[in-house]
Amino acid sequence: MGNEETKHESARAGAGFGSRIGFILAAAGSAVGLGNIWRFPYLAAKYGGGLFLFIYIILTLTFGFTLMLTEIAIGRRTGKSVLGAYQTVHKKFGFMGWIAAIIPALILPYYCVIGGWVLRYTASFVTGAGLETAHTVTTAAGEEASFFGDFISHATLPTIFFVVFVLLTGVVIVLGVQKGIELVSKFLMPVLVVLIIAICIYTFTLKGAFEGVKYYLLPNFESLVDSKGFHAGMLFKTFAAATSQLFYSMSIAMGILVTYGSYMRKQDSLESSVRHIEFFDTGIAVIAGLIIVPAVFVFSGGDKAAVNAGPGLMFITLPKVFESMPGGQIVGAAFFILVSLAALTSSISLMETVVSAVMEKLGLSRIMACVVVIVVTIALGMLSVLGYSNWSNVTIFGMQFLDFFDFITNSVMMPILAFLTCILIGYIVKTKYVEEEVLCGETSFKAKLLYRVMIMVVCPICMLMVLITPFITDL
């Protein structure tokens, strides 16, 4: 490798991660977010329970492993932010760095809006008023609405919690990699794991919870059948949903892993680190399902529609569940603290990716880059905040601002970036580019054959399938 590739730019990033466990927990913290806590369980319930889980785990061990390893290797080998990393790999593919920088810049604002919603519920439960979130309220217009619907349509409250969440994230980023991201991750991740296991054990003690566990874990092939028999489109849709969740859950194609990879020490094992991150991410997602699905199943009387409530599951359905269960106030407080921690660890990685790019491109100090990113994040995030209140009548292609930003990043930009990454590594610079980095300090690359097949054949096909699935399923 050339000197330019092996040199980590301390002027841009400050010190890198001080330990292997620090890197693993930070990267796992990035992966473990809202996507694991509420999105994964309702997708699993919607797409056949154990069938979805099986497909997801296989994808994690193959597809997810390949793309995560690739991005971290690119970051560590170049030692640069996403803007400089892809340019260093191949000059003609430098534009990929801009895509990788724009994606987190678009996700961060609306993610912090949702983070603000979580903070609102956390505050309610911690102060002893959490069960009130399960009740309907009378709006200013004299209409009945859910607590959540009334909150997000409020003129000022969502803005306050959104800004607080952005500033909390910003404080960690200002402190830097070791004193901020690594230190916070070492504290928050163990707390998060303890909380989620404790709540899961409590859920298992509920009468009738086993029925919910069976509904969640056992394959439901009825989801692939309609009035005309087996529906291939539903299997295709299940595969696409699992792949999409993988992006959302494992921080793939967001520039995050390239950025964190640039802070990783050369002597640390790349291959085993990725496996550890996968274990953390998938384990917490599966356990979250073991909390939410059985709990909702029990207190809805086995109503499958309640489990498939989508985004409303966390803010509308679950508060009703907590209200119905013994000690619901305490359990609800623990749950929303858990979700707040998960949301924060992910928003930290999103902001760090953008700040890293701004520092490198504009030559700003970390503090000044943070200020710029925070201001832009709040400005863009206000579109999503107001999209449910003052500007609720304004839509883009029929979607609210938040839904539009989610669609354009998760369903379009991320699959395109992942596809281009496969082409770049598989066919332009060849797989040896990543394999050489994996072998730094290691005697062998155990999954080399799997990696080559995935990056050159399977992953590009998967990405094309994700991109065309909406059109195929419509047909």
C-alpha cells in the first residue's frame, strides 16, 4: 500500500478508537437503533415471523457481512472521510463519496425528529405520567385524537424535543472520537443490553406470552399465499423487506462504516470485528421482537393487526400495552429509556459521518464543523417537524417530508451506493483491495471465497432486486 493509503489523518479526525472493543461497541451502537427496536419486530410479524427471521439471518451472515467488511476496509485503508475515501480508491468513482456524505446528511435531520418523539415519551414515563400516552385527547379543534397524533401536530413541543435531541448528539461529537463516541458507546451499549434482556425476561412472565413467541419465531407460510395459491411476489417482497431492513439496521451504505473504519487501528482484526458487530446488531433486533410481539399479542387478545401496526406500534400501540400490564409505568419507562439510548447511539454515528466530511472538505475544526452540521440539521429537520403540523398539507409525491426523505435515502440512494460499491471493489480495483486490508496483522482471511462470490455476484443482484421490487410487486 502507498503511504497515502496507510496514513490516518489525525488533523481531520483527532485520535482514532483507542481499543478494539471501543470500535466494536461504537459500530454496534451505530447499527443498533430505532430500526432494531420497532421496525424489525413489526416487519418480522408482517412477513411471516420465523420465515422473515431465517431470511434476515442468512442475509446478515452473507450479504451484511460482505458490505460491512468492505466499507470498514475502505475506511481503514484510506484513513479518510467518505468524500476522500472513494476518491482514493479510484478517481473516477470519487462521486460515490458525495452520495455517501449526502445520505447521512438527509437521514440525520428526520432521524433526530423521531428521536425527539422518543424523548417526549421517555420524559412522560420517567416523570410518572407515561400511562397518559395511551389515552385519547381532545385537540384544540375539539376533536378526539391519540396522544401521539396530538403531540406531533403541536406547534412547538415537537420542535423543542427535536432540538434537544440534536444538541445531545452534538455534545458527544464535539468531544471527539475517544473522549466522545468511544467513551459514550462503552457506557451506553452495556446499559442497553442489560435493559433489553431484563425487559425481555419480564415479558416472558406474562400469561399467554408463549403464544406471541410462537407467532414471532415460527415460520408462517400463509403470508406467501393468497386466494389463488402461492404468491411468488410475496416471497420476493419478504426478501426485499429483509434486505431493506439490513441496510437500515446495520448502517450499510450510509458512509458511517467508512468513517468509523478510518478510525480503526491497523492491528485489530477486521473480520472478527465485523462478526462481533453482526452478533450485537442481530441479537438485539431479535430480542426486541421477543419483547414487543409477545407483549402486544397478549394484551391485544391475539390481534395480529395490533402487532402489524407499523410505525404506530411504538407510539400508539405499546403505551396501551404498558397501561394494561402489571407495573406498566416502570416497564414503559425502562423501554423508552432503552429506545432513547438506541436512537442516540445511531444519531451519533450519522452526525460524525457528516462532521468528518465537513472537517476534511472545508478544513474546519471539529467544534466549528459541529456547529455547521447542527445548524443545517435543525433547518432540514424542521421540514419533517412542520410536515405534521403547520405544513401538513404540503407533500412531495404524496408523501410527508419525513416519509420522502426516508424513501429517497433507504429505497433509492443506499441500494445504488451499495451496488456501485460492489462494482468498484468486485470489478474495478478487484477484491484484493479489501483482502489486503483484512490481512493486515492477520495470517488468513477465513471467509475469502464467500466474500468474492458475494461482492462480485450475489450482492449486486440483491441490490438490483431491491431497486426493482416496487415495480415487480405492482405488476
